[in-house]
Amino acid sequence: MKNFLLLILLILFSCSGSDNSDNPETPEAEKILEIRGADFSFLPEIRQSGQTFFNQNNVAEDMLSTFKNAGGNVVRLRLWVNPTTPNSGFSSVKILSQEIKNMGLKVMITVHYSDSWADPAHQNKPLAWQNLSFNDLQTEVYNYTKKIIDEINPEFIQIGNEINNGFLWPEGNIQNSTQFKTLLKSGISAVRNTNPNTKIILHYAGISGAQNFYNQFTNLDYDIIGISYYPIWHGKDLNEVQNTLTTISNTFNKPIFIAETSYPFTFDWNDQTQNIIGDNSQIIPQFPATEQGQKEYLAKIKQIISSVPKGIGFCYWGTEWTAYKGNTATNGSSYENQALWNFGNKALPAMTVFE
């Protein structure tokens, strides 16, 4: 009888042990991020340089192919209105966007509404728009944005780039909040009226002040919150980054992604142009400026945004900005030590994080 009872207990124990659905050690499925992106805005110029680039197996390969084969799925491109160089102008971006789509990748356009760089410190109107009345400026924003959707038709579009302080200054300066919102609405309306499937992003640089910024736009019809995060400018506390992203996305009930980030794999130079990052005070101590350190930093960024309930992805910036103008260039790259190809033009280990 004792042996029979013991046998019954063993069977029951075995059955309960085979069902580990409630086992806390069962690993959760990894979150598949909607945006595993990288900015390739310099690519036309780099191709024109004639340099050869290699994947991690040392096989010559186009940069976009290496990115796609590594698992990337979104290519981000800046768009300037009338730049002094044809690259980043409408025609160049349109051609490259079509190539990206033909590869099965998605396109994200960051519209600078300027002839050159737009960021928190620079939001200058295009020269051709300088003397427009405010009403005509609204119309120009609408028509220009509509043209982007009509002819390029990106899956994602940023209405402005890092618009912490507004855009299209002085009319759209954040100090003129009513006009700033009116211009944003013009761009948003153009997208909605042309292709409602295109996802609209509002882009802010940094985490400090981000919640107050987005609090101004609760009545705007946009889809995604985009946040730039660079340790050199936005702090080195990654717990704060994760907590802030979670709070912002929950507060406004919006998907959120890290629209720009980057990290050095060395402090060395590969041309004669001053680099933005060059010493340990500018980086996070746990991630040294090595190939492995760069990979581990980007993997941590991926982990952080995956842990944010409404987090949908990240974009790397300066991906392709190698010293393509040559080792002696004084007007070359200030970012070659943060690119995702090394000084021998070989893809770096961080590329695997897009998988």
C-alpha cells in the first residue's frame, strides 16, 4: 500500500513538473521592434567617393545591403529644401528612397524645413521662403510636405528635426507657440490628407524637458514620439532614460522610439577633421570606446527601448559617416569614430544589434 501511494505521489509530482507555464524562469519571447533603423543621409556622397566597403566577413558589399542583411529594416534620410549640394535635396532623396523601398526596407524622412542642418540651435527658414507672409508660409509647408508624401511616400515622416525650440524661425519659434503649432498642423494635415497610412513623428532632442514639450501638443494628430539620446549631451544615467521614455509614452499614450543615438568605437581619427567625441569624459564609463564597447552600448539602447511598454525601436545616427573624403581632409567627417564601419571600411560588431 505504501509503495502504491508513493507511486501515485511520484506520478502527480512528475505531471506538475512537466507544466512550466507558471514557471517564473520561463524566458519571455523577445520583443520584435517595429523600427530597427539607421540614418544613411551621407550615402550618395560616400558612393561618389568610390570607396569599397566590407561586411563582417570581409566581403565587399554595399552599405545598405550590409545593413539589411544584419537585420535593419528602416532607413532614415534627412531632407533639405534647397541645399548647396544636391545630396539631401529632393531629387537625391527621392531616388535613394525608391532604391531603399525596392530592397524591401522602409523609409523614414526627417524633414528639416531648411536649406541646411536644423536642430535645437538652428531652425533657419529656407532662403526661398524668407519673405513669405505667415499665411503663405503655412501654405508652403503644406504643399512641400504634400509633395514629399506624393512623390517619396515614406512609411514614416518627421515634421521637423529636433524641434525643441520650434522650427521655421522666427515665425515658428517656440516662443510664438500659436504660430509654431499652426505650422506643425499644416505639415500634419498635408500628410493626413495625402496618405493617412504614413506615420507622423514629432522629434525632440534629449530627455530633459521632453514631457513639458509634448504636453503642448495633446491636440495635434501625430502618431509617434521620437527622442534623440546622446550621452555626451543628454546625460549618462540610462535608468533615467528608460524611466523618462516610459513616463512620456504612457502620459501621452503614444508609441515612442529613440530617433537618434550613436557611440564611439575608438577615440582615434581617420582624417584631419575634429571629431565630436574624443575622450572618456564624453562617454558612459561601463561602455569603453572600443568595438565591443560600441556594440554593448547599442545593445543596451535596444534593451532599454524594448523594456519600455510602448517602445517601438531605435535609429542609429552617423551610421555611414566614415572618413570618405580621405585621410588628409580637413572638411571630412567629425563622426568617423562613431560610424558602424571601422577605419578599414569593415562593418563593426555593433551591426549585429539590428538583428
